[in-house]
Amino acid sequence: MSIRTLDEQRAEIRDLSDAMFNEKAYDRIADGYAEDVVMHNVPQGEDVEGIEAFEEWVRANHEAFPDFHVDIEDVVVGEEKTVTQYVATGTHEGPIPWLDIEPTGKEVEFRGTTVHRMEDGKAVEAWWYYDRLEMLQQLGVVPEQPPA
């Protein structure tokens, strides 16, 4: 087993994110996620269990936002966890099943952070945090708050 440098690990995380979200290379998900991965969608209050369900979740994002794109801003690598900060963009052209929202045609841009718990080089658990309210306001389904 080779020991990867922190820079190599950061590059692998960026590459996997790019493949999954920007290139729609769903077959690459297994490169970084364990078969029994548990993904906690914290703002939504739900968990996705298993790599097949996680792949379906990624695909559903692309069905709702066909041009969904993730730009990684920062990656922090620790012994057992990684933290990734990102900006996601997309145009809402398909239904969002977990929110029961029909297509609005509106563009969204929101920031998020993902924490992965790693074992043997793969994520076994992930916590996805993003500003759900901001996204819903951009879609026009929740009114914007007036400035204070």
C-alpha cells in the first residue's frame, strides 16, 4: 500500500467530485465511496444509505438541474475525515422529488460543505450541508426576506 501525500489526496477528491457532478461519470462514485456508505443530507433531514441509493441521489440532482456544476473551493484532509467547501450552480429544469417542486427554469447558486468519514481510502459516511433556504428563495418557492 502506498502512502499518498495530502496534495495527492486533495487532487483525488477534486477529481472525483468533478467526475460525479460535472461529467456525470456515475461509474466513478465507487472509486471514492464504500458500498455501505451513509450520506446525511442535513438540510433535508434525511439519510441515503448504500452506494446505489447515493448514485440515484446524484442522478436525481442532474435530472432536476441538468447543468448542475460543482466548483471545489477548498479541501481539508485529516486522518479520518475530509472537509470540502464548494459552490454549486444549476438551472432548475426537472422536478426535485425530495422537495416536491416542479421545474421553475430558474438558476441557482449556493455554497455548501461536505464532511466525509473515511476508512481504507473510501467515504463510509458523509454529511452534506448547504443553504437550503437560499436555494428555495432563488427558485422562487420561498419569499426573499427584506433587508433588516
